[in-house]
Amino acid sequence: MQLTVRVKPGSRRGPLVEDTADGLVVHVRERAVDGAANAGVVKALAAHFGVAPRDVEILRGHTARIKRVEVDA
């Protein structure tokens, strides 16, 4: 399934996945430096959906806060 998520890097609340009226919001502790936040997003979404991190792929938005993600369930 493909999802659009909003990422909040450097959050003290992370790792946390919230389901809001606007969609999924992913809070991660990692900063947006050298792909660390993207790795945190993959781990958080994998834990949220109960799949392995290899089953979560960022399709679009590698350098943006709004990302298109595919989760193989």
C-alpha cells in the first residue's frame, strides 16, 4: 500500500506515528542530516505496521518533509 506521510525530524516525541485527519504524521528523533531522518521514518513505519524495515520504501520526497512511502504488508 502507498501512503503519504508528514515527517517531523528532531522531535522529542519520536519515534511515534500519529494518525490525524490530514493523514499519518511520523515523529522521529533523528535530525534531517545525511539521511538519518529517512532511516528513522522507515524504522518507525515498520514498527507501526508490524513489518520488517526492508518492506518499507520511500518512493518520493527523500529531501522533503512530506513523503510518499510504500509498505509491503
